[in-house]
Amino acid sequence: MSDELRLEELSDSGLAAVHGDWARLAEASGNLFSTLDWMSSWRNHIGRDRPLHVVAGRDESGAIRAILPFYLARRRPVRMLRFVGHGPADRLAPLCAPSDRGRAADAVRRALADGIGGWQVAALDRLPGEEGWSEALGAKPLRTEPSPVLVAGGMDWDAFLQSRSKNFRDQVRRRERKLARGYELRYRLTQDRDDVNRDYETLLSLHRARWGEQSSSFVPPRDTFHLEFAKVAFERGWLRLWTLELDGRPAAAWLGYRFGGAEWYYQAGRDPALEREAVGFVLMAHTVREALNDGVGEYRLLLGGEAYKDRFATGDQGLETVVFARGARGRAVRAAARAALAAPPSLRQRLPRKLRQ
């Protein structure tokens, strides 16, 4: 039996025919951001005018073993391919079972060799480092980004606390007790579909209050994209939207998902007037406690190497971006991107945005 998958680029009608395979492979890959629901919401709000070049990889029996969700992200100055979901997605990769990653990587190389979409640059962003994609693709990462994770290893909350420093344990307990003494403290998880809109708007309000223009997480059209996906995720049983209330007033909010045996922390917000009360830290600790006590295997802190994440994480194998180029123009753009990433931060911010992404 050949290990090489037969490649088939899917038309829009062909996409509809593989919805079941897409759902199956997204679950097998364990990646929330590879789900058909994420892709559909992304297309509705962010990528509606971007042509898809989705490739299915079939084995000798005709069964789909991998899906390569390419789309044409840009036509100028070069034709650039990326994976569907790029932008708001914190992890991206071909869809396949772990045992088929080698075959999927080979399928990526052959699809690119065939010139799919007339590409000149193919940016495969935020590939999970622990899955070995860059090595399988035979490419050196252009960029590596932090993505810390708490691997439970069977620990419940109490066992996890015992594994951390005394200072951390004391802070977790003391900060929550202080809030409970000074206020009526309540943690509320969104459990009614009629509350999704309200609780999401609370999250947005608190996020914007705390970070303002420093954050682009919910700038239009991402705000409506995330609301649509949150509603779908609620119906799927994935949504984890927490609000910390003090005396009945929202003080902090946390948006995440439970998928593939993991808790996915995506974004949060908090009232800046309560900075000294550490309401964001207290809510984060609560979400970790709930996840571990529910038997969740991993708590993924996702993209970003902020210090507060490291306090909860047990490891970080990072996210790797691999960039392929063909033709003189494509190679020039890749070289410029590499130079931009190597530049000092003060200079990098003055470069064109397309070179910083």
C-alpha cells in the first residue's frame, strides 16, 4: 500500500460533500481552529472575498485522510497562500489524525510543487511546535512564537497548586479570600443561549476598558466573527464564557472553549478600576481550577508569552511559521519578511504591516 495520498482540489460543491470528513479530521487533529465551524464563521466575516484552494488527500481506498485548507490571502505584491482561519486563529495546521501527519506534510509539499492557486509565497502560520510540522515539511521556521500550556498529567486543582511555588499558592488563596471578604463574589458561566449576547458584550466592554487601542483582538470585523462563533460553540457544548461579579457587577470576563480534551483560553477583560484587587488573576485561577477538577487534560494558554501565563504553564513548545517562496518576487518578499523579523522592535514598527505579519 502506498503512503502517498491522492490530491484533489475541492470546488465549492465539493466542499459541501466533505463536511463530515472535515468534522472528523478536525476532531482527530484536536484543533479548535481547524473546525468547520471556525472556518465558516471566518469566511462569513473575515475571508468572504478570499478564494479557497482546499485540497483533500485520499488514500488508496478513496477515504479522505488529510485536508489542506489553503486560501489566497493576497494577490499583490505577490500571490500568497495561507491556511483558512489565519488572523484570529492561534494554531493552524493541515487537518489529519496524528498518525497521518507525515502523509499530510508530503501532501502539502506536492500541492505547492503543483503550483496550487498560482502561489508565489505560502505562509504556513502558527504550526504547533509539538507536532513536528516544520521538520516534516523540511523547512526551517521563519518565526517562532510562544504558546504556553498547562499539561495536567492527572492533577486536580489541589495537586496542581502543590506543584507550584509557595508564593504562587499564597497569592491564589489570599487574593480570592480578599475579594470574598470585601464583596459578594460570584463566578458565572454562560449556560443559557439567551445570555450569550449579553455576556459577550460584557467581555468586549471589559476588554476594551482595560486595553483600548493596544488590542486588536475584537476590532471589526473580528468582533462579529467571535460573536457568531461563540453562539455556534455554545450549541456544540464548547463555549466557556466566564464572568466574575462583585456585588452583582461584572468585574472581569474570560472567553475560552473546551474542545478535544483541552481548555482553550482565548481572551479576557477586566475593570481597570479594580487593578489592585487582581480580578483578572483571580478569574484565571478559577477557570484553571474548574478545568482541572473536571478532568481536562490540558489548559492551553495559546498565543503569547506574557509573564502571567508562565505562572500557570508547565511547558511551551511554541508555534512555528514556515514560509515557502517561488520565483524571484516570492523569494524577495520572504527575504524582506525575514529581515523585518530580525530588525529591532523600534525599527520593525516602522516597516510596512505586510512585512511584520
